[in-house]
Amino acid sequence: MKFGGRRRVPALPYCPLLNRLQNQHRFFFAQSVRRFQAKFPARAFTSNGGNNGSQGNPFLVPGATIATILMLGALHARRMYSDKKIDEAREKGIELEFQPDAKAAFLRLLPLRSISRLWGTLTSVELPVWLRPHVFKGWARAFHANLEESALPLEEYASLQEFFVRTLKEGSRPIDPDPQCLVSPVDGTILRCGELKGVRPMIDQVKGFSYSVSSLLGASSFLPLIGEGNVHEESSEEEKAPTEKSKNTWWRISLASPKVRDPVSVSPIGGLFYCVIYLRPGDYHRVHSPVDWNVLIRRHFSGHLFPLNERATRTIRNLYVENERVVLEGRWQGGFMAVAAIGATNVGSIKLLIEPELRTNLPIRKLVHSEQPQERVYEPEGIGMTLKKGNEVAAFNMGSTVVLVFQAPVPKSPDEKDSSPEFNFCVKNGDRVRVGEALGKWHEL
């Protein structure tokens, strides 16, 4: 499936006052061009780059392209400065802590959703064929993208948006064939990973601040949480269920869990893990399935579109909970599985391959983001859509973040640790991963 599309900016409706202002602007601009040409004669080029031998307007680069180039330069300069500071801190062994600043409050005042839609419009404008390689190579140098992996020649990507969500050459991302492993769904950097334990399990956003996993996935999530007073009762009931009905047992417990859930007295059932992966602007932007699983439900949260870079994670509270996101939930052989694709500034558009009609970053007419998330149960109910490990699931524009929350095999008791399968991560915070590489493995005895 091809994400994104070629778009031409529509003309503005007729307005007498606006028309007069535009005419005045054209007049003064034309005078400036003639003065410039009198001093520096220029050749006019056709759209295919050839010389037509006549005088003409040398400023043939569309305004959208100029804005894009300026945006790329600003983003590149900012990224280089930020990366330098972060690398210096890591070299000194300093783990950056959560420290809210004025920027976080200022971002809340900006129309980031409208800005992101404007950016989407600019990046979907069709570029001249001769200009495409120069723009894409400039982007690759700025954000360290590997152009050799692109499935198509650069001239065939009509816009920056098409280039962002480009596919890769076959074999560029081999999928780990080990059936006892969970693979990375994206190219990116591991920000946080670990096991969710204790009462009201939390995910670390950064040192000094965490957020509730229930808030991330939604109040109606099938997250396998259970009241502490009912842990032994539910566990014994699960053990009594026949082996051939294990899937139905998981589904029944998951549906029942919201009834016993309490923000103070709930704990995970079994081994519940999480992994947060950040995609930089230069990374491969498609999301793949981490395991063989059945997607049962999709949840779309319309929220803010704050940036998701490392500075933002250290300054904005509940960053992943407040941002617009699409959550897929289902089950796999280990139990519960959820993949949360989180939007960011200029990344409001999240495309689902399994649900191409889904639209994100739509204009919100309400001032308060209090409405419930939009949900869709995939048919047939209880079975949903089957995805194989490595299948394409979604695509981002620019960079973003993916959060995995999943159950995995763990020993039921310390005495059974040597005789039961146990999941262990193969990665640690700060590691770079690519699609198909193992995030964690377990062994069957």
C-alpha cells in the first residue's frame, strides 16, 4: 500500500481586498526582480532542467519548497545542538532528569495540530523531478538517513511525504526467525524497557517521572490487571481451566479486569513488560508486527501533538499520554499484546495498513480533550485480524515513538525459576535497533 499522496495547494477564493493586496505584492516583487536581473543576468530553465535560451524569472522554486528547505535547516541545526549536549552528558555518565521549563508551557499555547497539518500539506506538494534528488540527499545528510536502502530511485518519490514513508529494498530488514523471540517493530532508539510490577504499574518517561500504563492504553483497555485481593482467586481459576480453552480464559480475565481495577489496588497478572522506542526523523518510518498475534481492537486518542525528542521527554509531563495516538490491542502466544503509535509535531498523520480509512490529526472543534477515544473492534469479534511477525502495520511521517506493552513467559514462583520459561530483554536503554532484530527472548523447557 502506498502511504501519502501527491497534493497541489488549492487556490484561495476570490476576495477583492485580498486580490488588490496580491496585485500590489506582485508589482513590487516584479520591480525587485527586474532590478536584480539588470545587475545579475540569469538564465531561465525549463522544468526538465534545460536552457530555453530566453530571459525569464529565475525564481522557479515553489514557495513550498523554499519553506521546506528552511525548515530542514532549522531542524538540522537544532538537532545537532541538542545531540551534542546529550552526548556530552552521556560521556560524563550523567542521566538526564525530568525538569519542566517554560518551553513546555509555551508549547501548549501553540496551534501544533494546525502547524502539523500545514507541514503535511507542504511536504505533500509535488516537487520538480530535477529537484527531488537534491532535496532528499540534503534531508539524508541532515538526519543521517541511508538512501542506499530505498526501494525506488530518488526521482520516483514525488514529494517529501512519499520519501518519508518510503519502503526498503527486499532483504534490508531480515526478521529474526526464532519462534521464541519478540522483534523490534521499528528502527529507532530504546528509551526505556523493563517489567511492570507492583501496584498501579507505571512506565518510566525519564528519570524522576513516570506515567500510568492504563492511562496510555485507555480506561477500557484489556490490560491484564487485577485487584490485589483477588490475585490468588483468579490465578487458581485460571489454572483449573482446560488447556484447550486457554485463549478463552485469557479473554475472559481481560474483559473482567476493568471491573476489579482500582487506581490504588491493581497489579499486573503474570509477566507484563514494556518497551519504548523513539524514531528519529531520518529513521525508516514504517511499523511492523513484533510477533504473530491477533489484533482485536483499535483505539484512537485525539490529543496534543507535542514534540517527542529527548528534550520534550524531560520537560513535558505525561507526554505520551497527552499526545495523539493509535493503540492496537490483541493477544499472542504469551498473552496480552498492545502497540501504541504516538504522534508528534509534524507527525499527526498515522496511517494504518490494516485500516486505511482511519484519519488522524483532524481539526478538533472542542476546546477540551475530554471525549472518549474512538474504538473499533475488528471482526470476527474475539479473533480479529491475524498478523505475522514482520508484517507491515502502520507508517509515520517524520519521526515518532512506539510503545509496546505485552505479557511474556515468567516463572510462577521462585522455586520454578529453573524449570519454567523466562523472558529476558536482549537490549538496554540507549541501544539502536532495527526492524526484525530481537528485543527479547525466552526458552522452552
